[in-house]
Amino acid sequence: SNLQSLSLNKNKIMNWSSVDNLSQLKNLRSLNFKDNLLLEGEPSYSARQLIIARMQHINVLNRSDISNHERQQAERYYIKRHVAEWMLAEEKHTTRDFLYLHPQYHRLI
């Protein structure tokens, strides 16, 4: 797809798999993703970090540029947030289930 910009503000998106599917749009560079149910209760800084970490091709989120430094910070935040869950999955031999929920995790570690 040649889609480069997408606005999904106020779309009632409720699960991360929808965001993960968007990451397959290799030409997508700009994403607006405000006021979705998925991020309800999540501080705005944290929400931004989670989306940036999951969407490796975008360079603009909610009309704000993503610097290389911000991307690195977002990816570190994402890894730290889910490392205990990853370790438990390894221990229980359920990494496949974990990677289904977090398909980008291997790329980040």
C-alpha cells in the first residue's frame, strides 16, 4: 500500500492487534491516534511511547515529529514494561502466545 498518512482519532479502537496490523503498512509515515478506547487511562506520554515502539515506520505521531532519540526511548520503555511478562512466558514455554500479543518484541530486544 502507498498509504503514507492516516488519522484514526476517536475510532473506538480497543486492542493492540489493530495497531500491530497498521505496522505492516511499510509506507505509513504519519499517524494520528488520539482519543481511542485502547489508550483510555494511559498517561499521554506513556501512550505515545507504546505506539512509537509498535510502529517502526512512522516518523510523525499526532502531528509531532519522532526523533531518533525519542524512538530509542520509546523502544526501551516498551521492553522494560513487558520484560517480566516475557521472562514468565519463556519460563512457562508460552513465548508464542506472548509474541502473538507483542509481535514486535523480538525486533526490539
